Amino acid sequence: MSAMHDAPEALIRLAGITKVYGSGQAAFQALRGVDLSISAGEFVAVMGPSGSGKSTVMNILGCLDTPTSGSYEFQGVHVETMDRNQRALLRRHFLGFVFQGFNLLGRTSALENVELPLLYRGEPAAKRHAAARAALAQVGLDGWEDHTPAELSGGQQQRVAIARAIVTNPAVLLADEPTGNLDSQRSVEIMELLTELNRQRGITILMVTHEPDMAAYAHRQVHFVDGRVDSDARTPALEAGT
Amino acid sequence: MIWNTLLLALREIRRNLLRSFLTILGIVIGVAAVITMVTLGNGATQSISDQVSSLGSNLLMVRPGQRMGPGGSAGAPMFKLADVQAIATQVSGIKAVAPETRKAVSVVVGARNWSSVATGSTRDYFTAAGWTLSAGRIFTEAEARGGQAVCVIGATLQRELFGGGDPLGESMRVADFSCQVIGVLAAKGQSAFGSDQDDTIVMPIRTVQRRLTGDPDVRTILVSANDSNATEAVKVRVETLLRERRKIGANEDDNFNVLDTKQIAQTLSTTTRIMTTLLGAVAAVSLLVGGIGIMNIMLVSVTERTREIGIRLAIGALEHEVLLQFLIEAVVLSSLGGLIGVALATGASIGLSSLMSIPYLFDPGINLLSFGISALIGVVFGFFPARRAARLDPIDALRHE
Ligand SMILES: Nc1ncnc2c1ncn2[C@@H]1O[C@H](COP(=O)(O)OP(=O)(O)OP(=O)(O)O)[C@@H](O)[C@H]1O
Ligand SMILES: [Mg+2]
């Protein structure tokens, strides 16, 4: 698949994306025309005040939600014209998603939760187990494979959710506040993990965060205000942490 | 993919054991109730028609009095042997005619005694009443004419008085005379009215009249028609003849009645069939209630399930894969419930029918039907809520509250 527009290496291109929740009197415009282009291999931090539309744009990028208008190209293919199954296959094969609220299956062990995306990819059992264990180990949860979400702390659940998103080795990892529930030590570990995934596996990462410290790990910081991209700049290496 | 989906469905059932159990329970009870009721009803119907036909085939029972039952014969003249003779010679289409005069007696053999009923009749009685012998012989014409003290006993007497051993040639004390056993009747079992048909002694009618009743009356005349379709016609002919012989005027009512056992059989089996249908209907309601229970459980868990569906869709499941999983889950659960129900019903039916001493008749139709209905209920109530959820955008399913 190839892109034909200005930036040939653009993996994701959003143009004029709007999102309106509800209708009539209760209608609320969460996104007011978002233009955003992301190249393969980038590590992008999405920042902005609460309610500025960060999660909304992540959901649209993750094909979990559909925009009200605008165009979304993934590897040059228009996602907004895809049908449900095509979008599901896009999720299955290219995307990993870490939800703001984890969204793990209850009464299901960490291992089984992490295996689930592989199951839908039709991987054989042995391969599934091995990959799921490795992913859990990567997020520092070896030994916790058999625990169900109810038996895990918020931070541990967060890490299971990350393991589930990276177990398929996706082209793009979309993480909505992956460190929101973690202490700073754990947060640093997760950031280092993401950095490693980005560098070594070449996974493109989009991460929502409120913390400048965490955003500093990214190459690029996109600021949302009021449903629009307010600023979009490369992380100044020397100013990291401000 | 199917295999994986099956695996997922089974895993989900195991994971939610309580919910699965409750889902199954309604179906188990409903299916078991329907099958048990219908099976027992069929058994009862069968047993009643067996018993009625054991009275004798195409049998008419003629009794004095306007109606059957106690007091029905008050004031009406009894029959005589001549009436029996007249029917035998003047009514066409009959296989056998026999008088019947019965008397309750106590019977003693050695140290054992037993209360039974002595039936006096002719050789034709065995044909008319449908008796066969398991041992020995019936009385001869000469013995009958001479009023000899010979008797043919039922299986119950053989068991109670002779300990099941060979009674042929033995003597029994019947009331105040001694009677020689010459034959044993093959067992018939209980009658349609619950009495033991094998608790009987048959002897020549002269013997009973002389030694037990002391009068020449015939209490009942048994008429066996040649053909089961001819019983109506034979009945009319017998009535005409008897009205003539008893000198009943054209505008007077009969002072006797003729009972057609086929009619009893039909009435009884119609009654039990109605009962079976009613019980089946009640049981069907319980199956329905079971179905509503399932629906309830499915709806209660719909929030949780909708979120689960949202998660599965979000990590790359296709709509039809999620649906297949839920479909398999619903089918597995309800067929499991159906199977347990069928097993339970089989056990209960066998147990209850032996308790009620009716035959156990396996009815494949009702088993298949209730199994099918249970599967259908499970699929409908398990599948449709899931289908609604799987059609949402993943994010809407995840937000479902
Ligand atoms: N399903 C919905 N229905 C109606 N309004 C919604 C819905 N989801 C989000 N919104 C609104 O859209 C706006 C943007 O929400 P969004 O979740 O994208 O914010 P956010 O930037 O992720 O905030 P936070 O940092 O708190 O997570 C908010 O004002 C929110 O109230
Ligand atoms: Mg958010």
C-alpha cells in the first residue's frame, strides 16, 4: 500500500475530522476539524486538557468509532469508507489499543486476556501461550499469568492491557493514558518499554498523556484544545521534562 | 476458526458456572416435566386399554337392573340359565355366551386361608372372558352338568394357597365344601378398576348355585361378539331378545342393562388422553417459564456481555465470530440442559411408572420435541441480545451501561 500525497511516508492521515456526539439540542461537537499526519516509526504524545477530544481522536484512529465527517487514511486506504468487517480486520492485523479504562475481560486470567487477540488471528495454542507469556514478562508481570483482573492492582491491570496491545506486534500502538494509574517508577518503566518497542520493533506509537515527563519520551507532541490540534511540535531534546 | 470459537464458548461457560447453571436449570426442569408427564400419561392410557381388553375381547356384560353398580338391580328379576341358552341359540354373530354368578368365599388349604370370589359358569366362560390356562384343564361338560366340586383357580390363589407350587389334583376347602383343583388360569393382572383379576375361582355354575348361593339365578350374562365391529348390532339383538323374554312393554324401560367393554375402554382411554394433554400443557407452561428464566438471566447479564462483546470487537474479532461464539454458547448450554432434562425425565418416568405399575413407554416424539424447543429457547434468548450488541460500534458496546 502506498501513499500518494505530500508526505509519502505518512502512515496515518487525518483531514478535517469532526465528531459530533448526540443530536439535536444535546448535540456536542467533540472534534472540530482535526488534521494530523503520522509517519511510520513515529512516537507521538497526544496532550491537552481534559475533554479536549484526545480519547475521541484515539478511538477514531483505532477504528473503534467512526468520525462524523472528514477523511482518515491508513497506509493510503480510506478507513471512513470501510465496512465493519474491514475495520475489524484492520484492528486485528495492524492496531494495538490500550484503553483509558483497561477493558479487560473479567473472571479471565491475565494470560487468557493477552492471548485473545492472537486467538482471533488464528494462531496455534502453543504460539499463543508463548507470545502471551513473553508480552506479560515484557510489562513486568511474569508470575501473574493466572490472576484475574479482580486479583490485580490498577497498575497491574494497566500493564496487562499494554501486554494485550503489544502481543500481536502491531504496526501502530494506540495508548490512551497508559501510565494514568501507575506510580512514577512504573511509569518510567512503561515509557522505556514503549521507547524500546518503538526503536527495536519499529512500532508507531500514539500515546495520550497528561504528564509532560512522559510526553518527553515521545519524538513529537500534539496538543489538543477544544477539539482541534492547537500545536504540533517535535520534542525539544534539551527541554525534555518541562 | 470454528474450533477456536467452540473453545471460546466452552471457556465462557466454564468461567460463568453459576450463570450457566441457572440458564440450564430452567430448561432441565421444563424438559423433564414435559417428557415425564407425557410419558406417564401414555403409560396410563396403555395400561388402561390393556386392562380393559383383558376383560375379554368384544365383550358385552348383561346385568339385571336399569343401570350398573350397587342397587342398580334392585327389584329387577334375575336371569336364569334359560336366558343364556336363548341368547346362545337365537342371537347371531356371537362367539360365546356364558352365565356368571359370583359369591365371595373363604378358601382354606392346610393352614393357609384366603378370601376370594367363586365364579360359577359354563365352559364358554373361558372364551367369553378371555381366560387361558397356564396349567391343567377346564371342567368337562359332564362335570358342569353334574355340578361337580371342581375348580380352576387364578394365579393369586396358586401363589397364596399353594406357595406357587403345583396345585393340580389338590383339594381346597371352599366355604363349607371341598373342591378339587383341575386347572390354573394364566395371570391377567390388575383390572381397569384396580382389583386383582387373578384372585378368582371358576367352577361349574351348578356347583355355585347349589352349594353357595342356593338359588338358580344367573347374576350376569357375558356375551362375546364374533367381530369387534359387530358388538353394537349384537347388543341390540340381545336387548330385543331379553325385552321379549322378560315381557317388557313397548313403552316400558329395560329392567336390565348391556354394557359394552369396548365402550368402557374408549371412555377410559379418552379420559386418560385428556389428562395426558392437560398434564402436558401444564408441563409446557413450566418449559415456557424455564425459557423466561433463561431470557431473564441473559438480559441481566447483557450489560456485562455487551462490554465483553465490545472488548472482543475492539481487539479484532469480526461480528460473525462473536455471534458464532455466542450462538455456540447458547446451543451448548441449552442442549446440555435439554439432555440433562431428557435423562432426568427418563429416570423419573421409569421410577414413577413402576411405582404406579403402569408400563414405561419411551416416546421419541416428545423427547425430540422438548429437546428441540429447549434448544430453540436457548438460541433465541442467548443469541438475539448478543446480536444486538455485536452490531454496535465497538466503542458504543464498551460504553454500554
Ligand atoms: N459518548 C459520548 N457522548 C457524548 N459526549 C461525549 C461522549 N464521549 C465523549 N464526549 C464528550 O466529548 C468531549 C471529548 O471527550 P474525550 O473523551 O475525547 O476527552 P479527553 O480529551 O480524552 O479527556 P480526558 O483527558 O479527561 O480523558 C468531552 O467533552 C466529552 O464530554
Ligand atoms: Mg480521555
